[in-house]
Amino acid sequence: MSTQKILRGLNQNVSFVSNSPLYDYFEALYTYGDAGPPAYVIFNNVNYTNPENLGNMSDISAELAQFNDTIIAPIYSWVGPF
């Protein structure tokens, strides 16, 4: 398995047209929400047929769920049902 650091960029609203549905959504989230933007964990070059890799990915999801102060539940992962 491999990991890659994804650098934080500009605010999401910079890339949307003003008064578009996504712009309004992120503007409301920024103004009223405490959750912040969604976060994604992306795995590169993973052999999904290897059960050990799927187990590791499931473990990572479970460990992320333990960060109650910084990550708000629920955490969705396709690995468990797969």
C-alpha cells in the first residue's frame, strides 16, 4: 500500500460560480457549520484482490473513527461491505 500527502488548497468557493447550488452549500457550511469540509482518504496502487490490503484499509477506517475530537461520525467506507 502507498500513501501520498495531499496539500490543502484554496477555499472550495473559489472554484464555483457565485450563487450556484454548490457555492451556496459550501458558503452555508463555512458560515454556519463546525464540521468543515469533507475529507477523503485515497489509496494509490492497491491490489484490491489481496485480503490483507482490504483488512488494512478497514483498520485505517476504524482507527479514523476513534478521533472523536477532530473527525465527526459517520465515516463511510466501501471496504467493509466489499
